[in-house]
Amino acid sequence: MNAQVDSGTPPKTEAKQEAIVNRLTCATLEGVNAQVIEVEATFTKGLPGFSVVGLASSDIQEAKERSKAALMTNGFTFPPLKITVNLSPSDISKKGTHIDLSIALLIALHKRDIQEEGLFVFGELGLDGRVKTSSMLFPLILSLKEQGIIKRAIVPKEAIVHLSYISGVEFITVETLDEAITLFNEGAFAANTQRFDYRSEKLPLGEVDYYYEKKYAYDFSDVKGQGVAKRASLIAAAGMHNFLMEGSPGCGKSMIAKRLKDILPPLTEEEILSIAKHQFLDGITPNFSAIRPIRAPHHTATSASVFGGGSSQAKIGEVALAHNGILFFDELPHFSKQVLEALREPLQDRKVHIARVNAKIEYEADIMFVAAQNPCPCGNLLSKTKACRCSEIEIKRYQNKLSDPFLDRIDLFVVMQEVSSGDRGDITSAQMHEAVLKAFGKQKARGQKRLNGKLIEEEIEKYCKLDNEASGILEGAIQRFALSHRSIASIKKVGRTIADLNGHEVIERADILEALSYRRRR
């Protein structure tokens, strides 16, 4: 790009030629969202030097040495000029080794005028010129795609095993810096990748495909007895309702929680990719399966580990990692008051907000909350064979750890019975999953974007229709039990899921009565 400025003065005897400013497009992560970055470079006469400006982190500053070594080990003579690389916009902090390739290409092609609009360049460089992937690459490109910004990109060949799951983006793969330089010299930017298919069962509904797997690592047939708890589990799974089990130690609470994830509703492609993005941010390599995640932090977990945090840079926490899946709290009252009260926000808004001095970050956290607790500190309050060793004050203190606003956000409460020798497993995970899929189909046939347990106020009025008899029963319950507005909405949502499982178009008498049977008694 040779630009001449007409100042109105006579031309000098020697024409002054401005330095070429070349640019390539890259990106950086701000929390979970990508921000487009322009990598631009100038080469001017002066004392040879190499500097990177624009709020670059230490890993980008180290890119100077990686780029120099990669170029020189591949026969490139470093120009004896003052090289300035700017990362724009300059007021945003940038991080990530994936900017290496852009910097090296600008130096290698400094005599050329690069004009490749809409082409993103990503890759970390080895000292020998190999182009390597980084853990940031998948979240970056997925976020850019969700924003409708990216159409094609040069990426490391070793990253394509994951990136090919992102549809709508043309990927040009390279293995070495030489290969990338040749691409620009020849202008051969044809996509050379194929889109991957999900190796899962497919449920087409309308114009959208939903994916699920018939894999039951833990089967509900192993749970002996507990018919009410298993019925409540089916309802919770079908509508993604928040669910609390209370019972003596060893009655099967944790067994049920482990088996829930295998019978949950199917996922869209976007939801599978969103789960994978959060896993990459946690340093986990995802398998892109259509099984929803389950996270079960210990009750000694800190607030930062549950919700995310860090002193200077926010990290993803357990709540966000459970996005589109289950967050399971065993021994619920043993969690700190701070954690339990802070959980009210993601249960209500389905997002986690982290505020730090350097950043304010928002993670998606559309979770199904499942919890288990004993009835008292010793666990024997409901036992018919063991004596409770707790005083009334201890029991009251134990139960009062859970506030009413927190408990109001839980849809289903079940008191579990002790296991007896005659109990048998009467239903399998496959049977329960089949019922969930049918209920899921009914919800989507009504045009619901959200599942029953996640409906917002206007959607409850639209989809949770009660017949006259059911309306009368609900009105009576409101007067008798002084139900809060949130409790009424919760009962309607549970009733809607029960009606779907029972094959009813509207919520009928039996549906609302069953929904009321799962409300909290205390």
C-alpha cells in the first residue's frame, strides 16, 4: 500500500516512499467471548529492533523470540530494520500464543502488500517452524462464529480434529511456517477440511436436529425400591427441573444423581459445542458426545472454585462447567452459606457473573441443580431402625442452613424411604430415557425454545394451561399453603412436565395433584 500525500508544495527531488503497513486478522479471548484483533507491522530504517505493542501479555511478548527462531531456522534472513508490531485495538489486554503465526507471517512477507480481507490466522510456532495448536483456539473460533464474524481461517493441522465440529467456517490447515508463507505467495486459500458428523443418535424435529446417546453406564435398574424418587427423577429429567432428595444415609440418593445424566433430553449441535467450549476453557479435551455433563463439587469447595474466580484473571468454575447439564451438591447443608446464597443467581438467571479489577466476565450456566441431604446431622431422623442422636437445636440449626429464597428455586422435593430386603429394581434407564424423549418431543411440538423447567414468566402463561378442575385445585393450594409467586410458577412447570409424560394436552387434575405432592413441606 503506497500512499502519497499532496501537500500543495513542490515535489522534492527525491520522492519519499512511506513504509508499507501490513495487517492480518487474529483474535483474543475476553472471558468466554472473542474480540477481533488486528495484527499490524511496520518496518522502518533505524537501529535494528523488534517490539510488540498494544497491551500484549507475557506469552505474546515471548512470541518475538519464537517467531525469530522459526524464521531463521527455515532459511529466512531477519531484516536489519526497526520492526514494530501493533495489536489493535490497543486498549484491550491480549493473551495467547495463537498470535505467533500472524506475527511471523507479517515479518516474512514484509516486502509484499497483504490484502486478504476476512481471513483469520491462528497458530503457535515451534522453534523449528512447526505450527501448533493451543487450548484457546476452539473457544476463540466458536465465539467468533457465534458472533457471525468469521468465515474462513488458517489454523494448525493438528487442531482440525476439534475445529471441524464448528460448521459454517472454512478451515485452511498448515503444518509449518513455510507452508503458510507459500499460501500467501501463491494465493491458494482453498479450504482443505471436511466437516465432522456427530456419532450419536439423531432426533429430527422440524428444521432442527437433536442428538442423544443410548449409553447407560449406571442403570436405574440398580436402584432398589424408591418408586417415588424414581418417578420424581423422571419428571426432573424430562423438564430439566431442579431436584432435592432427602433421606437416610445409604438409601440411594447419590445413585439416582449419577444415573440422571444418561436420561436427560437431547442436545442441539450448538449446545454440544457450547459444552465443549467450557471444557476447553477448563483445560479438558472434550469428546463432543451428546451426553450432558455432570459436576459434583465437594462440600468443602470454595466459592471461587464453584463459581469461578482468581486474583487477576477470572477462571471458569463448576457452575459454568455444568452448563447444559447437572450440578450435583451432595450433603447440601454442609456447603458454606456463602456458596448456597450465591447459587441463587445462576439458578434464577442461568448465568454466572464474575467481577474482578481487570475484567468483568459472564459465563452461561443453564444448569439442572440436583442436591441430596440427610434429614439431620447424624442422618437417622427418618430411620425406623436406628435412633437419632441429634438434639432439637442441632436439627433446627442443620435445617436452617438452607434459606427459603434458595429452596424456592427448587421444583421437586422427595423424602426417600429406607431400603428393605424386598425392594427390587422396577424400571431401567432405557425405559426412562424413552419417556423423556417423548416428553421432549411434545415440548418442542408446542414451539417451546426452553424446556419446561426453564420457562420464563410469559412462557408459563402461554404453555402451562390448566383445565378448570386443575385450576380450582391450584387455587385452593395457594390459599391453604400461602404459596409464593415463584412456588406457583414452579408447580405449574412441574405440572406441565407431568402432563407431557401422561400424554395430556393441558394440565389435568391428576397432573396438578402429583405436582403438589412434590412441593416442600417445611
